Amino acid sequence: MKKLYRNFASKLVAVASMAAAVACSAEDGTTPPPSSAEGDSAIRISLTATAEGTRTTLNATDLIKWNADDAQKMGLFASYEYESRDYMYGDWSVTRSRKVYQSDRIELGENPKTALFSFQDSRADGDLSRNYKITSVERAVYPFTTEYATSAITFTVDGEQKQSAAGETTYGAASVPMVGIPTEHVASEDRKSVSCLMPMRVLSSIIAFYVFDSSQSYAGESVKSIEFQSEAGNVSGDSKIFWSDLPADGIPVLTGTRTMVKTSLETAFAVDGVTEKSQSSPIFMSVVPGSFTGRIVVETDKAMYFYPVSSPKTFERASVKEMTLNLSGAKADRMDKSAYVKPDVRYVRLVRTGNTSTTVTVKRSNDAAVGFHIFGKFTYQNVESSAVTKEEVMGGSVYRFGAADNDSSVFELQDDGSVVYKVPNNASYSNVTWGVIAFDKYGMYGPFKYEYGYGVGSTRPDVTSGFDYDY
């Protein structure tokens, strides 16, 4: 297992002058830049991160890199103050607050390990406010999202990751979250100029998959994607962390919200002539740190390969774990795509009985479906604009055909094989919207379908159309 650089020695500089330039390397000291002219309340903040050329990229020594696309992806949590008064001749008082600043520019230095992030903000001096200044810089966060607030932050490990090609290492911004806390501060006397050292820390774990075909039985195939499906425990998704809950070292523990994560290749990886790991190229995947069982699914242009993970695999924070996947190996369960049938279920009816209950009936469309995820809710808003999401359905109730432990308080099997789902929290005089996703014995999912309506038994006609929506 290889260790990622955890301490991206960074510098953060708050500069009062919009025109001020900051140029420093990892070896520079924390000398504050010149303060602004008196009365100038514009501020500029710059963060110099030691990370190479093309962002969140893993090179041979597993360094995180940066690129120009990161210009607006760094967030900075800081406190500021300014003097204010309620009316022109009132008394001045100091107002203090916090804010999450979003970077607006990046400069890649001559040193390939250096990237300069810039932030800017201003509050012009006037009759009612003056002397806007930064008072402290508390932490940096990557990637910036609009979910950031002064009380909490949401870190995301994307469930759908993309890689240009095997061996290439460019990730989407949401794949490798980072956080940094300043370790040193130097400030000018007027606090319009602040410099601090900011180590950035990787929060996720990285898997490097090496796919090959030792017997060349499937030499004509090319890998399109790899998916990790966890039996228990989230491997991707959002982790909402309250600032007050951050541990002393400032490194939060990610929790995630999804039990699957997938990396798709924009250019498929051909296994022709690739008979061992040394001839393969890594396909990377960022995951929530933890220990997981489940399965790994490799999709090629012609087949699906299923690899069981029966013993827990541990993925440590800020580490790279290498895993080999042999298409001809004994552990691989191969399924030819030409014989594959995607699991599916269909909507039968929606019934509302007064204001006491609402049910949705679904039925298996083919034998490939061994179960389904379903979720329904009520809304007073326009039903089309408040349709359920795929994430809501995956987090909803689960039914497995033929299983003895299905929740009888939620599901009721009918004589014709259909299943009645009881929509929770029945609400009167409102629309109902619901969605369903079937799955097969391999853990592969069918189409995400959603519907909406008022239902038989309501005072308005049923406006559903039988799960015609397929996204």
C-alpha cells in the first residue's frame, strides 16, 4: 500500500490590496505581504498549494496534482470584521462574522508542485461601514461547493467517477476531498495582511485496479468501467460535518451515503497482450475510507465480470491500495452481454383510500429481477418539479421476491405475484410521487423509473402513465 502525501505544505495569504502579487514556493517563509493603502477595504486572499501540474492526479509516486480547472474549487473558511453604524452620525461599533470564500483564480508556478489559489472580496468604505479586514483564517476545504456554511460543511466522494483512460489519472473534482488547517500565522498590525502555513490533507482512500487476462481467452475485449458494490457500509456520497465536531487534528471521518461507487473510462482499456499486472495500467477509484465486503464488477464491451469480496478489505485514508483483477481467473464469474437481460419491474396501479392509506402496486417485468428498491412521498408542490430522485429510491425500502424476511408493514404480496407498497406518512389533499429500481442476482440495477399521480379513490383522476419514464 502506497501513502499519499498528507501534508500539502500550503501558504495562505490575505492581502488587502487587490493589485498585490504573492509569489512563494514551498520553502518560502510566512512573511506577510505589504498592507493596503489606508481606507481601502478590498481584500485578496491567496493560497499556494504544493501539488503538481494537473490536479487530483496520481503519478508514479502518488502525488495529488492540480490543473487550471481547479480555479474555483478551493474554499476558505475565515473570520472578518468591519466597523459599522446605523446612521451617518451614529457611533461606530465593530461587527464580526464568518464566511466561506470561493477561489476565483489559480496560477500554476514554474515549480510543478506549486499552485496559487486566489480569493477576493470587498466591502467599500462608506458612511455606514469601514475598515473591512480578515481577522483569522481557520481552514481550507476542497472541493468548494455551495453546501458549505459557517456551521457545517459537506464533503463528497462522487459515486460516478470518470477517468480519461487507464493509466491516466485525472479525477472529477468531487472525487478526492481535502481539508487544511493553518499551523502558523503572521499578520500585519492592521490585520489587512495575513500569512499562514496551511497543510492540506486527503480525506478519501484510493484504489488502483490492474486488469489483465492471463490466458488471453478474452483478448478481444476492452474494459469500460469498474464498480465496487458494498454489502454494508457506504463507499461514496456526501458526509456532512459540523465545524464544531471536527477533531483536534482537523481531519473529519467521512461517512458517505451510498453503497456503490463506479469509475468509467472515456477510452476503453484493451486487454489484448496484457497477461499480468506489470503490463496493465491502473484504473483509479476514490472511496470513503473503511473496511468493506461486497463485489467488484468489471464491464467490458462484451461481458460483465463479477469478483466477490468475501473477506473485509480495508481502505485507509490518504492511501493507495492496489488490487489485481484477472479476467481469466478462477474468482471471476463471467456473464456475456449478449445473453444479459436487464432486470425490470412495472407499475400496475396507485390507490388512495380516503385520507388513511396510499399504496403503489408493482409487478415483475422479467425473471431477471430478483427484487427492487422503492420510495414514495407526498408533496403539495407541482409533482413534476418534486419527483423522487435515484438517491431517494436507493435509500428507500427493499423487496426481494421469494424472501421470507420482507417487511410486512411495508409490502404485501398478491396472489398474481404483484407487490403492494404502502407509501409512508399518508397526507391528505396532496400529490404522491414515487420511484422504483429493480436489481438482479448479480447486484446489477435496472432502469430508474418514477411516476406521480393522485390515484384511484381520490377526487381527481389518476394521471399516472404506467412508468413510461426511464432515466
